Amino acid sequence: MPVVFGIDISDEGTSVASDKNDEAVKFPTAVVKERDSDRWMIGEQAYEMMLDNRALKTDKLYTMIIKGNMATVGEIRYTAQELMKIFLKLVLDETTKFLGSGYPEYIVLSIPYIDDKIIEKFVQCFLQLGYEREKIHIISRCESFIFYVMSKKKDIWNNQVGMFYLADSNLHYFELRVQRSAKNTVVYSESKEMDERFNLGIINSTSGSRMADRILTSCAERMLGKKVFSTIFLSGKGFEKTEWAESFTKYICSRRKVFADEDLFAKGSCIRGFDFASKKPIFNFKCICDGRLDTGINLNLIKKDNEYSYEIASAGDLWCGKSITLRLIADGNQDIEFILSPVDIYKNTRIIKVPLDFMPKRPSKTLRFELGISFKDSMTMILDMKDVGFGDIYKASPQSAVHREVNLWD
């Protein structure tokens, strides 16, 4: 069995889960550099060096890599990506040492939200550390939540599943539902950042804990409402203890199973990693969440007088980094038709027509053009179309090109 690490990272902290240990190994998302040397550290040793004023600390590395910031450490300027690579190497070193295992063959990293630029930065960090591209996977916390829940017994997810994630000044609600049909099983997950928030420090006082309890209870009443839930999960540093949230706990425990797991995202990432590593998928469902398309996209084409459907994307595919380039001949068609097939059984198939009005005027069988397809997000398809001419007979027209964004769903 391959060694798989599931890593969850944010400014609140970094957790690493493995099947070698029941609990995740945790680190602050920060690096410390010893003064007057090139030695970098993380964890307890780094904290001790900081207390003795023998080291320099750089934290909030996740926000740094999102914004592309730089930091000066000991008179040397470092990019956010350089610091993140140093941090990830130390995380892998320390976790491997703690577990007594080999270095991971597969790494699945969960991040709060999917963004193609952020994904590429993390991928480059791992590539520079010597990992193979096909064994590096970046997923959203929503996807990690799905695989954590679906690894449990059916009674846990038979109805809807909710989760509250509470960190310092950060409250999120996640929801999961399973849709079963004769054709397939689809698991949906989405998250929402709550407008209400509070600093975790207030729960240490009686008045502060009462206020925090009221805020959480109000959020739970609004988000859960009259829906039927099998299970509610609690995660994040704020739920290490729940005695301070008496009203909230009483409300969510009414006719529902409730579990707390601070390492939920890291464990879900690890489970997803074993699914990636398996020759055959362990889980038989389509995953629809942040980072993945919720509809199949096809294009009707004709080749040698035979009409066929060309698949652009399948529901559940990652939209990030997905791109296709085709060379086509209009042959009398005034537009191209995309067929959208939603995986949701309550949505109908839809056809989107994109006009070819950018093409120059010439015989229809010589209207050859290039079609580039990519995605801005799960709801937006990007089309880059341009005339490529027709051999030596008709040269390409540089003016005949167009960039369009197409909404997949109104």
C-alpha cells in the first residue's frame, strides 16, 4: 500500500493525516529562520527559538501565497512561493520523522477555495521538492468533506449532512447531500462563510461565551431550518471543547447524530489520496463541489459524413487547468452548438449556440477556424476562436478572432 499524506492548509494552521496515525500531525502555518544562519524550523523547536529571540518568524504563509507577497527575513527577500516550499519540505520531513514512515508517494492538499493560480503555485512547490505531477492533487475543503463523510457508514449520510467549522474570527457552514438514481450516485457539497464571526478569545469569559453561543445558535437555526439531517459535524479549533456552547450544542443534537473532528479536512484529503492511488476507484459516485463542473459539455461534430458527439467535459471534472483546442470547418453552419447535460436529475439538458459571425466571407467549406476551450470557474466557459485560413488558398485573417465568456447556467 502506498504512503499517502492528506494535508489541509490555511492561515489557522496546517494538519497532515496518514493511515499510520489516528490523529493528524499539526503545525502553525509559519516558518522560523535562525538568526545568523540558513537554518529553517517549524513546530515546537521553532517556538522555543522564538522565545529566546534567536530566530525570525514569518507567518500567514497561505495568505502570502494567495496575494503573491514577498517577505524580508534576515535582510534577504523571499517570494511567498519560496517560503511555502521551505515550509512544505519541513512539514513533510517532520511528519515522516514523527510517523516513522517513508516519504509520501501521493500528496493530496486541501485548501479553503479553488483558484487555478493558487493551485499552480502549490504544484510548483511540490515539483521542486521532487514529486511527480500525477501524484500531486489539490482539492477544495468541500471535496475533502465529501470523501470524509462518504467513507462512513450509510446511516451517517443517508439524509443531508451539515458541518460547522470554527476557527479564530472564521465561521463556515458546509452542507452535503447525496442524490441517487438508476444511472449513478452524485454527492454535492457547498460551503458558505457566515457573516457572523467572533474572536475565539471571548469564549474564555462567561459573558463572551454566552454571546458566542447565541451567535452560533442563531446561525444553526438559520442554516439547518426544517431540513432533515442525518449528521452534523463540528471541526476547527473553536470546537476543541463545546461546554461553552450549551444552547448551540442542544439545538444541533436534536434528532441528529453529532460528531467533532478537528482533523476532518486532513483526513478527508488522505482518504481522497487513497482513492487517487487505487488502480480502480474506491468510491462509486460523482463528486460535485467547489473546483468541479456540475454539467457535462458536448459538441456535435461531423466526420466523414458521420455525426457524433465530442465530449468537452464530463460532470465532476476539474474545471481548473482543463483546456481543449480543436480545428474545425464551419461548412455552412452559422454557429456552433454546445449541449449541456446537468448531472442533477431536476435540471434539463440545454443547448447554447455561439455564432461564428467573426469569420471572414468566403466559401463555407473553406471556413476553417480554431476553437480553444477553457474555464474561468465552474459556471463560466471561455471560448477563444480565430480564423486559421485554408492552406495557400486563403490566408488566416488576424482580425477574425473573438474571445467570449459563456455562462453555463443562467
